[in-house]
Amino acid sequence: MGITLAKSEPLIDETRKASLTIIKYENAYGNGKNPEQNIPLENVEFTIYKLDEENLNKEVDELEHEIEEEKLDTLLKICKTTNKNGEAKFENLELGRYLVIETKVPKNVQTKTESFMIDLPRTNDDGNSWDYDVMVYPKNITVYGDVTLTKYDNKGIPLSGIVWELQIKKQNDYEKYDYEKYDYEGELVTNEEGKIIINDLPVGDYRLIEMKTQEGYILNQLDNKEFTVTPNNTSFSFDVCNEKPEIKKQVKIGDGYGKSVGAYSKEKVEWKITASIPNIIEKMKTYSIIDTLPNDLNYIEDSVIIDNLDKNKDYTIKFENNEMIVDFDTKNLKGKETVEIIYYTEFNNKINYGKALENKAKIKYTNYINEKGIEESITESITDLAEVHTGKLILKKIDNSGNPLKGAKFKISTTRENAKNDIFIKNSEDIDIVGISDENGNVIFEGLKYGNDDVSAELGKTEYFVTEIESPTYEEDGKQKHYNLLSSPIKVEVNSTSGEYDENKIIKIVNRKSFELPFAGGFNTLIIVLYGMTLVIIIFILRKGKKNEKIDS
């Protein structure tokens, strides 16, 4: 049996055409990629030149220089760009020598492929035939960038759910706003750590711009983050703060301020509003504080004090519909951390006794500034409130049969000792408050302070002492007579329900009819009475003397 030899083609077939396929892979690093994974590189442009007899033996550098000088315009020139598989295929080529130049590369390519010459056809790897369809695999060293953005609030707490957009600079740099969204799907949203991490960014000019934030926070598109990925600068990190103005409403309690206080209705009530000022206040168009009173209170308009600010220059103030509106010049607030407003109110005749009279305050402010610095929207922060309360007391005056008594007069004191010393609560005109029983026997005291500081209207309570200063009258045997006065003050409690009429809970004060000394026996009877009284006095003196004698002994 004979041996069959591999067919060889020692001579070039001049009738054939050739092809050149360039397959580009990127030699990536620093982004978790491995060159052995052969990642195709798209959008690489190659230009091939067929060399004539005159240029066959020139060096590559010389040929490149002459091409740049446009001295080789007569050469056959063909351009191709790699597809998504990294392939650029030149077909139906005349046989001969070609110069291959990488003429355009994506921005992420750090090092271009050096120009080279290739003969078509070329000797195969075994050295025994000609290869008319040649494939080459030049590689590029590529660069990719990464960026990490961390979002937090003015207390340092990470903010999740904040939407950002990555934009890339357009080629037409002459435009003022020359960025467009980078080609990616979905949204860039901060995670629970407040972070967005983006990898594999080609060389280029980028910016991150905030598109949506959490409710109440200020979205400031002027604070976009620009960065440029270059071969020498590939990693970026940004910390961005979202601010949310805060407001605190308080009422005067003792030497400080709190959230709840009891007051006499004759008193003025002091309030304080403290609001934080964002660091970007001068970029905001709107910053106002709106305070709303309940129907039970009125503003004392000339009592408003705002420290370190000038009225009509730094702020304006107006009162309407039971609201106080303070509008600030935002540029004049730059550098300040807080604004503090102190003012007074007074009770009116619409008081809802025993209830929390809530005074509310809120901030109205710019919450969206676009990339041109224009106010896009305004919002209002969560409202804060404090409350004042004043009490009412209802007593019922009756006789020993349970019938209501009209005309009994009472005064009220804060302590039993004050009651005994005739020290009573006074009204706004510095006159003792007097409660008089009506035809139903009801005695009413209104506008009484109750409860400890910072204790709510519902839970607060205070003891008072009521003194009867004049008893009611009745008619007997054609004469107007008085019931007996109460012998001592009565302790009562003022609370959230003490002003509500409840027959089962109301305190009932009983008066009994007085009695007369028996004058019916005439003068002799009077003498007997006087004699008896004298005898009682003598006995008392004698007993006291004996007691002293015992102490002395």
C-alpha cells in the first residue's frame, strides 16, 4: 500500500482573491475582567492600504508619515469597523502587500495597536502552502472607570431609594447643556447603605445628577458630580448630602420651653419656633415659616421677636386667617444655622376648656432646584406643634333636700392656707374672681390653670380650694334669711373634665338653714341666756388656771 502525502501549494494562484479578518479583543484590567475571556471590542476602525511597487520596501513608520502628509493618496484605501463580535472583515482583496493602520478606537482604549504590514496570501503555519483568508488578532489595552456615590442626610444617616442619572458629555461641546443620559437600562437607585456603585465606564466625561429624592428633602441638581475617566484616573467617589429642614414648636414652661402647659385665661402665653436653615439657603427662592393658631387664641401682633434679623429687610410678616406668615429673604440667611421666633398670644371668648389648644408651625420651602438653578417646586415640612390648656370648674349648690340654691357666692384659692387668709385668684383687672350659683345651683369658674408643665391637657390636674363668702337666702315667716355659710374651704380638682356637667360626678355643696336664739321668753329669757354664757366663761377661766398650776409643778 502506498502512502498518501498532504497536498502542498508551493506556488501562489494569481487568479484568486484574498480576505483579511481582523478580530479585536480588549486586554482589560482592574475591573474583574480576565484577558483570557477574549472580550470583543466593538467600534474599532481599521484602514488598509494596498502598496504599489514603489512603496513595497518602505518601513511602516515612513509609510505612516507619508500618509499623514497626504503623499500616498494614490494607494488603494479601504476602511472597516469592528462589529459587536469584534470583527472587521475585508473581502475580495487583490493579492499583494497591505499596510494595516488602526485609525479610530473607543475612548476606553488606552493603547492603540501598532500599524503593521501583511502579505496576502501568506504562508500557512505549517510552511507548506498559502493562506488566502488571513485572520489576525491584535489586542488593545483598555481602561474602564468606576464611581461610588454615597447619599446621606444632614444627620449623617444614609438615604436609600434616591434616584440618580448618569450622563455623558456630548461631542458638540459648544452647547451650554451638553450632557445626555449614558446608555444603560433601568434606574440608578441608592441602596440601604445610601450607595450607588457603577463599574466598567469607558474613557469619557461624565456627571451624576440627582433625579428624585425622599419626601421632604431638597433635591439640588446644581450639586451634580462631574468626573472624567482617563487612562490615569479611573476611580471616583462622592459623598452627597440631602437636607431636610426641621422645625420645633414649643410653649413657655417655667424657666424653659416644652410641648404642653396649663395657663390662666387672663394670662398671655409665650411661644417659640425654632427652624433649621439649609446650607444651600441662598440657592433657594422660598423659605417661609407658617404658624397656625386654634380658634381659642389670638396673636399679639406687636410681640413678635426674631433675633439677629431686621424686619422688612431680612423678613416680612403678615397675619391672616388665624395664621402668622413669615417670609424670609433667603440670601440674607446664608451662614445661619437656625432661625428663632418668639411671640405671645392671648385667649379669646371661644375657649374650649379642658382641651389641648394646639398651636402648629411648618416650613414652606424650595425642595427642587434644577440644573439651571431655577426653583422647580415648593413643599411644606412635617408640622410640629405645642399646646396650651386652661380649665373650667362646675360646682352645684343645693339645700339638704337636694334642691338647687341660687345666689351663693364663692371665691377660689390655689391653697388652703391662701383660702384661710382671704388670698384669692384675681381676674385680669386684679379683682377677685367670684362664682355665683345660678337658678340651677351651678357655680362656674373659668380659665383656671391646671396640670404640671409638659403634662398634656388630658392628663393634667390641679387642686384648688373654694370658699363661700356669701350664703344664699330663703324666705321664712315673711322674712329674708340666709343659709349657714360653709365653715371651711372645700378642696376641688380642676382637670380636663371638671368643666363638663355630669350629674353623677359634679361636686355638690350643701347649705343648711340657720337657726335663731329663743327670744320668745322676753327679757327674763334674755337674762337667763346671758347668765349662762357668763357661767361658761367663768368655768373656762378656772380650768385654765388649774392647768397652769399643773404645768408649773
